[in-house]
Amino acid sequence: MGKNNKNQVLFISLLIISFIFGWFLNSLFLTLDVHKEKPFFGSEERSSPYDRVKDRHLQLFSDRLVISFPYIQLASYADTNSMDPLIDEHANGLEIIPESEEEVHVGDIIAYQSGDDLISHRVTFIGEDGLGWYAIAKGDNSDKPEKVRFGQIKYILIGILY
């Protein structure tokens, strides 16, 4: 084998080894979540809240917005960072009281009772178990999901004003 052939084989071997080593490192980093960004900034698709507020509910004038929606309530929020940047302490929420489990959808942001706290998190899953209907709720910046029963849900967020 000539010197040029040996150099070509060596070059191709080094390329293959570099590729395998790079693939291994990439796999290792993905496994360790080293490069994983916060959910809001990632490309991961998440469910959006259910579209409840229709054009017929809104009247826009030059000096005001009129929202005609049954049982609407105004909400304020604590600075917990669990739903940043969507909801923060200076946001004004528009919420409704759900009357049935069918009104709660994956992607909705609900306010639910957890001990002495009223927590606002996104519904990521809805299911049934031996005790009946439940939703899994999790803050957009939280790693801790929580199982929520319908009786704990006090409000569903339908709008945010800043």
C-alpha cells in the first residue's frame, strides 16, 4: 500500500472515530439534560389553553375594552416564578369558575387549592383513576407535577392583562 493510501485510510479512520466520539458525547449530554433549556424557551410543543373567549364576547372602543363573559372574575398573582414569563406578580388575570370537569382541558391554566395555598399551574394531563377524574397540573418552570381533583379547582384562567 502506498503512502497516499495509508494517509487516506488514516484520515478516514480519524473522521470515523471523531464522528463516533461526537455522537457519544451528544448522547451523553442529552441523557444528562446538560443542554436542555427551560420549557418556555425550548422547541417542545405544549398544549395551549382552550379557546373560550370568542369575538362575540369582546367589544373594543377607542377608550375601553368590554368583555362580556359569564361569571368572570379578576385575579392577581404572587411572585412565585412558576409560570414566568406568562404570569407574574403584576399581571391581572381574568378567571371563570368551572361548573364541571368537562370545562377543564389540557393546556388550561387553573387555580387550585393545595393545602392553604391557591396555586395557578397549567393542566398537562387529564385522566381517571380509582377515585375518579383528575388533572395533572404543573408550573411552566416547575419540575413538580401535582394530581388535582375537580373539587380543588377554583378557577380557570381565560385571559391575562399586563
